[in-house]
Amino acid sequence: MSTLTALSVTEGKLYAREWGMLVFAFAFPPLMMVILAGVFAGEGFDEVWGATGGTDYYIASYLGIPLASVALTGLPVMLASYRELGILRRFEVSGVKATTVVTAQALVGLATVALGAVLVLAVAAPVYGVPAIEDPLGVLVVLALGSGAMLTLGVALGLALRTSRAANAIGMLLFLPMFILGGGGPPAGVMTSAMSNVADLMPLTHITEGLRQAWLFGDLQATELLWLAGWWAVALALVALVARTRRSFQ
Amino acid sequence: MTETLTSAGPAPAVTDDPADTVIAVRNLTKSYGDRQVVRDVSFEVRRQEIFGILGHNGAGKTTTVEIVQGLRRADGGEIRVLGLDPARDRDELTSSIGSQLQSSALPERLRVAEALRLFARIAGDVVDWRELAAEWELDRLERTAFGSLSGGEKQRLFLALALVQKPRLVFLDELTQGLDPTARRETWRLIERIRDHGATVVLVSHYMDEVERLCDRVGVLHEGRIAAIGTPSELVTEHGGAVQTRFTAHDADLGPTLAALAGVTDVHVDGTAYQVAGTTEAPFEVARTLDDHGLRPRDFSVLRPSLEDVFMTITGETIAATSREGAGR
């Protein structure tokens, strides 16, 4: 078993013991999906919702919500606490590079996101039924690009912020507006143009929009992919900048 | 012989021969911004000794040992650890070095067995982590989370983790900080066991009693400089000041007799209470003289200077010297 594998297995166990993070990754998205898909079950097929019903709109959108909650409320807190408590240094003196620890945490984040998405579907299926997936490959592409962008953003936050408290506060500050404006809250059709423009800047908006387009209409838009690729590039640049500023991740 | 390096003169040449010299540091310097924290530091650590680095908080101890381990880059100087350059050969050195850092921890929810298993795996499973757990009496704590361990248990775990790769050299930085006296003494016993297993130990501490009790040799760091190096005994002899002999004697005027004895430097008499200062030979001479006079005082005591006295003397002298230098500019 390689160091990365051993570390990822251990990190996975540790993540499973963090109840606060588990709630946000596994309970919050299905719960909110059930509520909103139920509240807007009678809505849809108009200029606000487009050519879909409210229930399907939220089921498709919420596939991407665990990604945002893990990337912004879980990963940065774990990473920042590792730096704050000297755990990264402890690993480094044993020959484990900080990049290996960060990669292991990102892999655990990815597995958590996948499980969270499956849970959304598992809860939706018996309650509302799951709409047919028109373009499965397109859904996977959006999830892959979205995961790259959001998890890298989470890594950048975790490395840039010096304490787990700061990571928690800033992570929540980013997550909540992104969640409300980016597909977890009201549909873009009811937003003012100003709020709609703000939402367009957020990576989660392009994840949920891309998921809906590929899933419900089989019409994945290149624009969404470009936005996500751009955000991934920005997140990678932020990680590089933090590493350069600090000379290392310690 | 005690070696004092208060001046920035040339240090002995560093050799690449790792046979007896495990660590060789020559003219090491390091600054953080405008603040110079390590100034022209030179020392050697020999195989299978416990070498102490003693100093106040902020004296440059941790920076020095982190540079020696290759965790920080030096601004200047030459370093060899087991014949290797730690900055260049860090990956190669990792398998030979065990380390407990001053400011490091483990995840709160990581269990003892998981920590031992993980770090043993990282080290290539060169030791059986279960044997290590049993040897360091951690087996009964295997399912306990790191965050639930007592201070002493945490340090025991750190010591065990420092040994998972069977290191030839172990760095222990402020290992007993915050421990109660019982846990500290237990930790001392464990440190001696590491050396008994054949490893060389570098112990960073600001506890004088700990260094005096454990270390074969000590380097005193003050304001980023090595102020003195030697065995604790050498340092006490060289820098500790006079040995004090105290007793009470009635019906005798011993002052002039005691003052004339070999090794006696000062005699203070306050009524019947005598305090005689001198070399390490002086108490024997005083005792013989008292015996010759038929006196065997029940309160006869000898107060030998401790490493703490040495430390205060050395750092005090340096502070005074620095003040004089500053005033002279």
C-alpha cells in the first residue's frame, strides 16, 4: 500500500468521525432538496423555470450541492487545522510531503462528494422519482470539472487561512451565498438582473446549470464548461500563489 | 575540557566521516527578516550520546535543530548529518532520523493504533507497530483517540512514532514541556531507553534539571550563539562558581584556619554559622579540619553549583558583555 493510499484510508476514517462535516455533506443537501422540490412541485414550464418542473429542477441541481458543501465547509477546515496544529509538519518529518497530505484530503473530499450525490439520488428516488438522465456523459463531465474547480478552491482556502476557525468562517461566508444564488435556492428566473449577474460569477451556478442542461435536456453548454475550467485555473493559481508566498505549505 | 565559543572565530573543520561524528555544524546562521536568530553556531554531536541544546525561549534552539533536520534552509554555514547535507539530501536522511517537533500534533480523532500503523507503513514497515506499541506501553491505549490522551501519553506516542523507522538519530524538541513532574520523570526514562537502543539523541530543552540529568554533553545557546559546550560537569566546574560548604560550630574560632586551607577562596562567619566558598576540593579539606578539631557538625552541608547556576552565569555574562558592547559604540 502506498503512502498516499494509506494516508487516504486514514483520512477517510477521520472524516467519518467529524459529525459537523458529515451533516453538511450528507444530510443537508438531501434535506434541502426534499423541501424545495416539494415546495415547488406544482411550479414549472414557464419563463421562470424553463422547460422543466420545479421538482426535477431541484433534484438535478442538488446533485452538485454536496460538492460545494464539502469543498467550502469541510476541506478548508481540515487543511487549516492541519497547518495550525503542526500536523503537516509532523508528517513532513516522517518523509510525507505536504502535497501528499493535501492530495489525500482532496481524494477523501472527492469520495465524500460522490457519496453525497448518491445520497441525494437515493432520497429523491422514493419521494419524487429521479428524472431520466438525457446525457450521462455530460453529467459526469460537469461533475468532474466542477469537482476539480471546487475542491482546488477548497484546498486554496485551507492553505491560505491560518486557523480552522478562520477557514470555517470564510468557508461558510462563501458557501451560503453560493448555495442560495448558485442553484440551491430560488431559480435564476426570479432573481433581479443584479443578483443574476452575481450568481453568474459563482462556480456553483455553472455546476448546477451544467447538470440541469445535461441531465434534463441532453444539451450541455460549452459556456458552463469554460466557466468551470476558468475557475479551476484560478483555484490552481491561488494554490501556487499561497505556496510561493509561504515557500512551503507549513 | 570545556569549549567556550563566545567569539565568532573559525570552528573546527567539518568532515564527511560519519563514523563518530553524527552531526557537524559549522558557522550556521539564520535570519527571519531583519532578525538574526542563529549567529555563527558551531557544534558536533557524537554517536550514541544524548546531546542537549539548552537555552531560553527564543534563543534559537528550535530553528537550529529544524535546519539540522533539513526542515528549514540556513542562510549560511555548513552542516553534515550522518555524512549528508540535510538541505540537499533530506529524502535520504528521513529514513535515518526520528523526530518529535516542538509545535506539532496529530489529528484529535486519530487513534493510537491508527497512528502507529500509519507511520509504520509510511516508514516502510521496518518495525512491527504492535511490538512498538507493546514496548512503549501503548497497547492498552490502542483505541484511544489522540485528543483523549494525557500529556504524558501523547509524548510516549510521539517517542514511539519517532522510532518507527529504526532511526540512528532522534531529535526531541521540548518533549516534556507542560508535563507534571511524574510524567516528566517517566519521559526521561524513555529517552534513556532510546539511547540504550543505540540511537543518538539531540534533546532541546529549557529545563536545566532535565538536561543535567540526561545529557552527556550540552550546548548552551544564548541569543542565537553557542555560549558554551561541554559535559554538565565540565560546565559546572568552568562556569558554576564556588562550591559552598556550610555548618555550625560552637566554641571554636575556625575562620583563620579554614581560610588558609587549600582550595578555599572565602570564609564567612556569622556567629556560629560558617560558610566556606572554594573549589571542589575545599569541602574535603574543611571536613578534615573539623575532624581534626573533634567537630562533626550535624548540619554540615555542601552546595555544589547546578547547571542552572552555570546557565545564569553564562547568559548573564553575555548580557553584560552585550551591554558593554552597545555602550562602547
